[in-house]
Amino acid sequence: MLIAGRKSNPNQVLELPVELNQGYSAVDGNRTFMVGDGSLSMAINGMMVKKEQIIYQGK
């Protein structure tokens, strides 16, 4: 499950089911969030718009 605060309203929580396919991905309408290879990325309509390195990962 991907849980995150919405950028437009951080108090509103976004909860999405996650699929395992070469990393993890969650889909919210036209946005896809992906975690894999030590990074978090977001694509809109299939085009990557943001990618960040993961600097801490709890166990």
C-alpha cells in the first residue's frame, strides 16, 4: 500500500494498492508512482515527470 499526503492538501491522505513488477508501482488515475532501484518516480500519462533517490529505507 502506498500512503502519502496530497501535495494540494497534505492533510488528505492518498492510499493506493501497490503491484510488484520490476519494483513497486501504484496508479492514481493518469499518475503512476514507482519505487525501484533506490528511487521513487512519478509519471503522468506515461511520461516521467519526477524522480528522486531514496536516501533512507526503514526495515
